[in-house]
Amino acid sequence: MEHKPAHSSKTSLLNRLLERAKRHPLWTTIIVFTLFVLLYVGYLAMDLASLEKLENVDPALVTRIFSEDGVVIHELYTYNRIYVSYDQIPEHVIQALLATEDREFFDHWGINIKRIPKALLVDLATLSFRQGFSTITMQLARNLYAKDIGFSKNINRKIREILTALQIERTYSKKEILEMYLNVAYFGHGVYGIQSAAKRYFNKDVSDLTPEEGAVLIALLKSPARYSPINHPDLAQQRRNLVLYNMFACHYLTREQYDSLKALPVVVHPPEERGKIAPYFTEYVRQQLNSLQDSLGVNVYEDGLNVYTTLNTQIQACMDSAIARYMPQLQKKVRENLQRWKEENQIPDSVFEKKSEVQIGFVALDHRNGHILAMVGGRDFSTSKFNRATQARRQPGSAFKPFLYVAALDNGYTPVDKILNQPVVITNPDGTRWDPENFDHTFGGLTTLREGLRRSINLVAARLILEIGPQTVVDYAHRLGIHTPLRPYPSLAMGSSEVIPLELVSAYGVFANKGVRVEPIAITRIEDRFGNVIYSAKPRRQQVLSQASAYLITNMLETVINKGTGASARWRYHFTAPAAGKTGTTNDYTDAWFVGFTPYLTAGVWVGLDDPELKLGRGMTGSRAALPFWAQFMKCVYDSLKLPHTEFIQPSDVINLQVCLDSGDIATNFCPNVVNEVFNVKYRPTQTCKLHQGPKRKKKPGMFF
């Protein structure tokens, strides 16, 4: 049997239509109008979301930043939205939505044909687009693809909306559409999605909402600003009761339930307003996330990441408390010191208040793993986001001396080796002359390294750096973690080159960590919205100093806190745990420092004025201006965390010997001045003292370190 070509019947139908159009002009009009509509709809559809875009809906979500102890300390977002699944949303919320927004949702395929005629009649009567016939799917289309659909209220937008809704219905199940809708809808006060709304208005998860609370949230969809339960509780209650009535009309509520619920007042329980936790730290984390997002292939503001950090909120609270306690009295003293400058230069009060504001850079880390535990980068993050703990470059003064001393110890010097405490004239590599002097303008005789560090004697440090060489000190400082440029000049012994507080604290941490340097980190891991780990920190660990040298400098820095320039930590601020540290003060009291550590953590404080031309004032040394913050902080940490008073562990290659202070050799029974000192076994004295052959010695009290 012979078959006609398939296109033959189509051609015949077209010919019949054309013949009829010739005989009946109305048919011509209908055909032309139909073709125009089809072409116009096709033209509008060209700009709509692609099928790939429809199949990969990816609403912007909140990235949450967690502390080490599980507290959400910050959120990053373009839209304040936390995604929840359909199963997490209570049935009464779904019922309230359907009863109010789209009762025939499960019966239509994206558009409700029955509502179109009524809407058209109202719009024609009012010559406007007041009456809508939007379904939940059409509203979802607007929320997801507003840029593709357009923003103007005209027929073009409505056609695009309908076409997009039809595509959404073909792509997703009804439950998936409801889930997406409730997660992308705007609920006012800057929150998107039902979960964020539940948190904002009732401080609970969506799964815990009661029926009347769910009705309040669904009521917001009509107009979030107008029906805000925070700003307009009366209007919110009226709209909520309408939602409850709709639920009753749809048989989701009984008459008794409806009457009971509508009588309830609208009561909101927004989360307690609290100050931001560690804003300088979270900004530091945000900057790191920005640098990581390209390599991870994520958008930190929209991908709903969970970022786990090193910050300990208890330790941060101790840092904040120490600043709150001591900063007002320091600020008062500094302003008193600057009063003469204000009067001589006729500085207006408003300018003086700003210029004379004492700033602080304070950071603490766990030197064992590099975790940054707490951070403050200034007095007030809202007025100055410059992080003085991680960005400021300031001269460290005598807080740099431990790098000089540890370089000497690592190259054969011992704590009892002596340097002359006498004036010296030094010519720098650039030909300039440097005349160092001691802080108290005195000088003395031969002084042990331990005593020189304990008292922070500048002339001892100046002569020591001439012996071992400035470049050696630079090399050791860089090795321990100082990355800022350091000039290899003799004045480096007194901290003449600028450093960053975080780097200085991290370098001190090497001493506490038995010579092992661990790169500081703020982020431990990052998870995507599904809980998959997409980043895990692997901080670099490197043995950069021998255990013996690390212990020797630690032991000498213990003397600084116990009997030296940092001793007020003991007798005034009552911090009693084993600790080591060093004060620092720069020329004319421009900068004040204290950096110290225990077996558990290392912390450092810088205080000063942002303008280095302005000084803290006479007497504002590291021990007076910076140490109070450190001591109070450490005491609080030990008390809050109940840390044990563990001693620093002496390594096997360090030994204790009784030596004669006069000769530096092993003491005999005839030596008058004997101390018990620690030595690297490689550089210990091996011969007994030959200076003293007299009567049996008497031990001097207080000479046992």
C-alpha cells in the first residue's frame, strides 16, 4: 500500500486555511493575530532563564563563621538566608501558605486559569494591574529570576512570568516548589527564607514554630514592611487572623482552634541584641576567605558555607575585659601628658579627642598549633577597621632583644657570659653615628647576659650585637617568624626596625614551643552547605631553633617576669603561673609593648597613638602602659579555663650547674658568688674556678635563678 508523504497532510491543511482566509477576511485576522502572538511570545521567551539555570536553582545563602567553641561569631551574606528542607517545615506553615496564597496549588500546572478572567475584568475596570492572578509558582519565578523576567508592571513581564512558571512546573515537583518558595521569599527586616524569619522574629528554628507564629510569618508575604510584627503589631495581628481564617475555611483548623488562635496577641521574641564578638578577628577571617574563594570555587557571601575558626570566646572575653578595665585610666593619663602639646599648637577639642586616642593591638595564640585564640585590633571597630594587631608596623623597642640574645645563645654564648655595661660609639653602615645609652642614663661594669636581659640594659645589648653581627640577628628573627624588613644595623638591638604585633607574638611562641615554629592560622576548616569539607588547614611546622636554645631564652625571660622589668605582673597584678616575657619601650615613649608566654599560650600587647609623632608621655614604659593588659588577660584566662600552673619542661640537652659569677667556671667551695645556672650541654663550662682558693664560700641569698 502506497503512503503519502508525511508533510502532505500539513500542506493540505495550510492550503485549506489560506483558501478559507481568502473567502473570509475574519480568518485572515485570526491567523495573523495568532502568528503575531506566537512570534511575540517566542521573542519574550528568548530572554528567559535557560533550562540549565532552571535545573540548578542556587539561592544565595548565609555563610556562618564559628568560634573554636561552637559559637556563631559572624555571618556573611548577600541575602540573610539559611536553607531548610521541606521536611523541616511544619505542616501548619505549608497549610497557612496554601490557604492564603494559592489554594489550588496542587491542581494547576503553574498558572490558575480560573483566576485570569476575574483579574482581567478588575484590571480593565481600573485601567491598572492591581488585581493579580499569581500562583505560588509564579511568585517563585519572580523571586528567582527577577532580572530575566523584568521589574516593570506590564504585560511583557506577566507573560515572561507565566512562561517561567510553566518551565518551573515541568522541572520540579510540587513539594520542591514549596520548599524553594519558602526558602527564597522575603520576610522583612533584611531576612530571606522561613528559617531566618523564624530566628529573626521568634528566636527559634522553623521546625519549632507554633501555628499562630507560622501564620504571622505567612502574613508577612503580602507586605513585609506593612505587616511587620515588630513595627506594626496591630496590622500584623489583623493579617495573621486573616491567614488563620483562611486555614479554617480550608478545613486546616477547626472552629475551636481558629477562635483560640485568633484571640492570642502577636508576641515576638527577636534575638537579644549583642555586641559583635571579636570584630577585628572576624574581619581578618573575611579577608582570608576572600583570598581563598577563587581557589575553592565558592562565593563566600552566597554559598552558605560553615567556616570553623580558632577563636576561643572565653579567651576573647578575657582580652576584652582587660582592655575595658585598664584603657580608661591609660587614656586619661595620656591626655594629661598631651595637654601641653594641645595648648601650644592650639588644637581644637574635637581634633584633640581623635588625635589623642590611645590605640591597641592585642593578640593571643596557641603556639603549639598556631591557633589565633583572641584578637583586638583597636579601640572601636565601628570607627576604625584598621587592624593594629595584623597590619600596624611599629618599632618594638626592647621587646626585640630576645632575638639578639637567642642568636647569641645558639652560637655558643651562655647566660653567665659577660658584656661590658659601658658607653660605646657605633658607626652605622650608612656612616651615621649612634650613641646608645641606658634607659636610666647609668652604666656599670661587666654584666652577665641574664642580668642584661633582666634589666633590659641597652649598652649590653649594643655591645653584644657588635660581637655576633647585626645580620645574624636579622637571620634569626626572620627564621622565627618576623617577615617585615629588618635593617642589619647595630641599633636593631634596641628594636629600631618596625614589626607587626602578630608576627612578634608568633616569633615569641617559638621559644615556648621548644624551637618549633607553627604558622599562625585563623581558619581550621570550611564546609559547604551540605557538610562536605572543602578546606582543611595544614599549618606549617618547622624546627627553627634548637630545644636547648629555646629553653635557655625562656628561662632568662622568666627572670624578666619574676625579678625584672616585668615583675609587676607578679606583685601588682597577681599573675602567679609560670611565665616568660619582655617589655618594650621606644624613643620618647612613642610605643609601649609587652609580649609574654606560658606553656599554653603566647600573647602580646602594643599600645600607642596612630600618629607616631605623638607620644604616650613620660613614664609610659612597656611595664607601665602595656603590661597591665597582658597580666590581667593572662590571669583571667588561667582562672576562667582553670589551667594548671605547669612549669616549662627542661630538655635533656640542658643541664644545671653551680658556677662562679666571677670566673664563669664551675664553682668550688671557695667561690664567694655562686649561682645555679642552666647551660646547653654543648657550651657548658668544663673547668673549675681557679680564682678562688680562699676560705669556704658563703652562698649569697637571692642569687639562685
